[in-house]
Amino acid sequence: MMINTLRRWWYRHKFKDSEYHNLFSRYRGTELVSLDCETTSLDPHSAELVTIAATRIQDNRILTSQSIHLTLRAPASLDAGSVAIHRIRHQDLNQGLEESLALEKLLAFIGNRPLVGYHIRYDKTILDRYFRRHFGFPLPNKTVEVSHLYHEQLERQLPNAYFDLSLEAISRHLDLPVPPRHDALQDAIAAAMIYVRLTHGDLPHPVARQTPC
């Protein structure tokens, strides 16, 4: 959920004597952060975090040398179903971070920069739950959904058409590497590449299927 201006002011006042005070100020820089999470389910209201990854974007450059990939301790809801999706097992998380420490590291990395992602609203909904639990506030960061950017640009070229908005299809159409799925860092980098391509490159000729009548 996006924090509106009044709510942002209220949090800034509430945390005025806190180290988190500046999070609720408008971001004045030029960097963005591409972010992705691996979780235990597809329900953002109950899913638990397994890994969090993020990389910074500066203009048309993806700063992969400035990336983080955080592994948390295995949550209780990590079962065979979720392991089958992201292939992360309980033993892979034995050295994982406590929730609060992982969130502190993430916050130090992203600050109040805008967040870019594929299904970023899903990730932010989960992160907001965790940040409320441990810090008393949701993430104040604005979000940019790359699939929406992609759809909006193609819609201008070919109105009323159907477009495949899967991460793989978008990457192929933009002549970008198709990421191995369910790896948080690779998905974050893929979303960053899509963002840079759409905002700093030429859009390829649209490939679409007309919506059936």
C-alpha cells in the first residue's frame, strides 16, 4: 500500500527523533532499487520471506556490484510445496539471518529510493507486514511496476491487443536475457534490465495477439 502525503507526514512526525526520520522525506536523488523476494506462498497476506535481493539502478546503468542477497532463517511455513517452487530447503537456510537483522540490512541498502520490480506490489505488501511488525511502519518507498511500463508503451503502438506480460515473454521481446526463475537476485536484475530498456532504449516492434471478439 502506498503511503499518501498526510500519512507520510504523520510517520515523519512520529519518528522525528528516530534514525528512520529521513525515510519519510521525499527522495531527491536519481537512483532506484530493483527488488525481489522469494516467499513461502503466493498469498501476500500470509506468505513468509525466504530470501530478499536488490540491486541499484543509476540512469541507464544497473549497478550489480552494489547488490544484496539476504537469506532469512527458515520460516515455519516452509514446506515441500514452497521448496518445489524456489528450490530453497530448510538446510539451505541454517545460516539465515533473523528477520529484524535482514530488514535492517535491506533498509540500509534501499533508503527511501523508489522500488522497481516485477509484481513489486506483491513484494512490498509482504515487506510492509514485516516492517510494521519490527519497526512500526510500512516501507514509504514509491514503486514502479515494470510490466505496467511495458504494457503502457506497447498499448500506444497497438491498442486493444493482448500482450504476454510474463517476465520471460517481456525479457524475450526486449532482447534481454531470460532469467532463471525463482532466484531473487536474478529476478531483481531482470526487472532492472527491463526498466532500463523501457526508459532508456528503443522499444522493439510489438508482438501481440489481437483480443478475440
